[in-house]
Amino acid sequence: MRLGRPGRWGDADGVKTVLEPFRIKAVEPFRITTEAERVHLLEAAHHNLFRLRAEDVMIDLLTDSGTGAMSAQQWAAIMTGDESYAGSRSFYELEHVVHELTGYRHVFPVHQGRAAERILFGCMVMPGQAVPNNAHFDTTRANVEYLGAAAVDFVAPQAADLRQPAPWKGDLDTAKLAAWLQLQPKGSVPVGLLTITNNRVGGQPVSMQNLREVSALYRRHGIPFFLDAARFAENAWWIHRLDPEWREAPLPKVARAMFDLADGCMISAKKDGLVNIGGLLCLNDDALAAKVRNLLILTEGFPTYGGLAGRDLAALAQGLREVLDPDYLHYREASAHYLGEHLDRLGVPVVRPFGLHAVYVDARAMLPQIPPHELPGQALACELYLQGGIRTVEIGTLMFGRTDPATRQPVVADHDLVRLCLPRRVYTQSHIDWVVEAFREVHGRRDALRGLRIVEEAPFLRAFTARLQPLPVREPAGLRG
């Protein structure tokens, strides 16, 4: 498959056809709902798209986590999964694949990425400490804060301009990190993180140079360095595509170079593992591995299954073999580019450059009449569902803001984005065209959209369960008495 030279997509009349590098062998029908039905369904869900039943969603772009389609080879591997409680053959096959991919000595399967976070932080993080990162995503931040520690972000300055197509917006600001580390008391930073790709700022990649600099900084201060590597393959693809040093390197070599710079990694295998469930915690330190093993046995299961069935382990091993296929990753880039360019032509403010796993829309810029504390991202996400049965997710004040416990006033996020995640190998170009058409309708009436208020929220990860209510239409100022 070649869609033209990477980075050039068709002419002024349109983006070239996206050629999916696979054939469809099984289909899953979905129900076509009416707008009237969706009005009632959204009200019953309290205007929180997480609360919708999946059967009431037509195009589900909520997340790329565990929502992909597995290959014929993965389904074949499922039939050979060894379901032994201890010493499963499927575990040793997975361990071999992960050793080759990452080089780490200790490989622990877990049921998903947040389990890896909980176990690692449970073994390393104490109240009052701080964990630096380029940008913690929601569950990572919550697992740090749940332990009474601070999750500290060092977003690269080039990420501030959402529409500037600068490379490496996912980088960590090493100058600020270096200055911050100098001020921290000894022993107060138990682990340093780097998320690849950086989901919080639009699925942006981290450069190999930044990986090297971050690694050197953590090592200089004696801080163990872990990658949050759920989308390691997509980050490797961008390094291969954009960095002349790695342009001719095979993708497994690029990935291994990233892992070699760290002491371990956490992976939600529901992303670049190409499976519907599963995760990994990998590391080199023998003493830490002993603590991890003990906690894993207590909460996840025996170390050779880690909360997963043997068939899940087998499917994951095969998924990790497939995910670094350049044709597959080229298709991922083409799909995101197709959606992003079409939205841009409508005048929708999209985050640039486009990632691989998602396209992000700047809802705060698209709906300037809705102030951040009235959740413009959630307002846009709800309107897309009403228009086209499309489920997306807000990445903004609902997800990353909070209510100040002292003043009860809202604390808003830096940005209010709507993420359109692209499940792996699930939707075709015609499905994406439906999304573009829905955006065309919503964009045309964007001035009429109104915000929402939170009527019920949880202390952690409120976006998953919050209940919301639309705000009344404001009366024009000239009509007030």
C-alpha cells in the first residue's frame, strides 16, 4: 500500500482515498437511531456519553482502548491459548515477544493499563511525594493522587499553540523539569514518567532526542524512569517518519531504542497491543520486581496470567508482532489525516499536527460563547451525538478540571478539546465521511449551542460518572429589563 509520499495527500480537490490494508471477514451490525430517539437517550444518560449504552451509539469514537478489531491470526491464537493457572505456555510466548520488543528482564501481564499504574505506584509512591511527566492522562494522574502524591506536568512550550503544525508537541519541557528537580528534597521524587504518545495534548509524539534528554535528567538525579507506553508503536512511527536519524531504521529497532532509554514501562495493551483487554508492567530492577510480584499476586492473579485468560495472552503476543507493520501504521496516519483535513476545510478548529489514534477539536475556539466552566467540550460532544449518533469524548474541564473544595468554584483545564478516537481496523472511509457530515451540520449552528453544569461528581475521575444538565438559553442583554 502506498498513499503517495508520506505527508502529501491528494490535490486541492480532495484527500485521496484511504486504502485500508485489510479485508473484512466478519461484520457487526449497529442500530440506526433517529435524532428524536437520541434526545431521550442523552437525557437518560444525564448528558454524559460514558453513560450511554453502546447499542444506542452508531459511530463510537469514545476511545481507542480495547475497541479495535483483532486479526485472523489473533483469533487463531485465541484457540491455542493455554488456560493453565500457573506456568501457562501462552505466558512464556508473550514473555518472549515482550523481551524482544523492550529488552526488559521482568514482564508482568495485568488486566489493563491502570492496573499496571496502580501496582507500580503502590510499590514506589508515598504521600507527599511528586511524580513528573510530560502530561499525566486521567487514570495515571488519579492513581498518583489517590496515594496522596502530586502529579506534575511539564508540557513542551510548542504544544501551547494548538493549530501550529510544529513537530514533537508531545515532548517534555526539560528546562523546566531540570529547574524543578533541583528544588525537590532528596527522596521526594520516587519515579519519573514520560507518556508516548502524549494523549493529553492531542496524541502528539515525543522525539527521540527528548527521550534521551529526559532519561539523562532522571538518571542524573537517581530517579527510576518509566515510560507510559500505551501507544509506543505510533510514537515509533512518528520518529521513523520525521527524524532523519531513524528514517531508514526498521520500526522494531526504533521501538527498542525508546525502551532502552528507560528502566521500565507501563502499557495498556488495549491500544498498541491490538487486543480488547490486557496490559503489561515491565522493568529491570530485581528488588522492585519482587514487590510488584507480591502485589500482583494479591490483586491481579498469579504472575503467569496476571488477571488475563491464556487466550488473552496469546492474542496479545500476536498483536505485538503485528503492530509495528509499516503498512498498518501508514494506514493509521492516512485515516487520521483524512478526517482532520476534512474537518479543517469545514472551518472546524482542529489540533495540528494530527495524531494517529485520534483527531482533536478545539471546542473552546469553536464555541467561544460557552465559557470554560460551562464545559464547551462536553456541549460539542453531546451535539455530535444528537446530530449523528456519534460518541466522542471531552478532553478538557470535565475530565481534567475540578471543583475547589474550599470555594466550591470550578477550576478549569488549560484547553477544552473533543477527541475523536479511531478504533483500530474498525471503521471505513464511509463511516468517517458520516462523521464529517455531522460536523458540517453542527458547525453551521454552533452559535446556538449552550453549555452544561455538573450536578453530581465523584472525587476521582469524575468524567466517567458525572451527571450533567444543560444550561438555559441566555436572554440577549438588550432584552433585559
